Amino acid sequence: QGGGRNLGFELVSQLEQLVQGDFRPDKTFYLDLPVEQGMQRVVARGEKDRFEREELEFFEKVRSAYLRLVESNPERYVVIDASQSLESVQKDLSLALDKLISSHV
């Protein structure tokens, strides 16, 4: 949300350090989806919650911020194309998890 609210990477990094210290996940799974497609899914599901009532520009900024994080630290992130069918997303997640687990055995 920091990206959507224009807080800047430096402030978000400082907050992350303050809250998490040196504790970081080995991997972060990022399910990427174009904003328009995500909003279509929200509308199809029904009533929007408080967060989902934000303007499209907010979500574009959030997505851009995540994509910059992925680009700046690719070894930490696994990007899953969430525009696929649910079954395909589940398959990609399963494959990525299997790969992660087998690399730690």
C-alpha cells in the first residue's frame, strides 16, 4: 500500500526494518495480475470492501511498486501469472513450492 500512497521506497524500507528487523522470508510469492482484470474479478465476486473501493490509479501504483521490488531483488520473489485460470495458478504455485522445497533438502 505504501506504493499506492506515494510513501516512497525509503520510508517503506525503514518501516519494514523497524517492524521486522532482520527477519525476512526466504521467498515471497507475488501473484501478478493487471489491475483491470483484478477489478473485473472483484466486481464479479460482489460488493467491494473498503480497500477495493480505492481508485484504479492506487492499484496501478501498488502493482508498479511490487514489480520494482521484484526487479530489484529477483532472488527473493517468485512471480506467478495470476491472469491464468485458477487451476493454472495452482499448478504454477505447486511447481514453485516443489522447487523451493527440493532446493532446501
